[in-house]
Amino acid sequence: MQGIQKITQEVNKKSKIGSEETTKKVIVAFLEVFKQKIIQGESINFKGYFGAKRLTTKPKGSKHCNKHEKTIADYKRANKGKGIAAYAGSAEFRNLVQETRKCKDCQKKKQDLMKSVKPINRVSFKPRFFGKANKTTKKKK
């Protein structure tokens, strides 16, 4: 585990800033902004380097109104065991999805669900790598 001093030295070697003190100020300022944005619940994504976001509670309940919830449940029960192909190829299911998107009650229920989500004190941090790290390519002759 590296501390701020070690990181400052390494960044200073690679950058053109020239002063460890200035580099340390930049890093501390960056970390402070990073911390504030995470507390506010914003996701931070540095493409190719890392992504971080504050986790939230899972919404509880249905995202459809009672009428459409019953219709979807009936459709699922009628097509049980047929797999995703039954849903993807079905005009009936596509019409049902379009209906739920237009339904004002379903929209209100989705908004209420999104409002019920609360941020928790846990952060998800995922490092990102350049290119394909684990794959090796072999030339065919």
C-alpha cells in the first residue's frame, strides 16, 4: 500500500511539473474533489484507468402498475419454459412493453421507485485496463 508521499514521487517523475510540493497539492485537490463527488452520489469514470460509484439500496416493488403487472405475469405464466426466444419473437410481448412505456401509471410507479433508492456508505471501485490483458493471439498458418 502506497501513501501520498510515494505516489507524489512517482507522479512527479513521470510528469513535467518539476516540484513534488506542487504535485502533492494537485493530487490532494483531485482526491478532495473525488471524495465530494462520491459523497454526492455521482459516478466517476476515468476511461482506461478506473471507475467508481457510490452504491445504492435496491428498489423494492414492481415497476409496473397493477393492470400491467397482472398482464405481464399472465404472459410469463403462459410462456413458461420457452426461453428468451418466446419473448424476443413475440409481437404480443412487444406490444405489451410499448403499452407499459406509454402508461402514465407505470411511469409514475417507476419514478416513485427511483425516489425510494437511497445511497449507502459503500463505494464500488473497478480498475480498467488498456487493451486485452488476458488474451493472447496466435497466428494461423
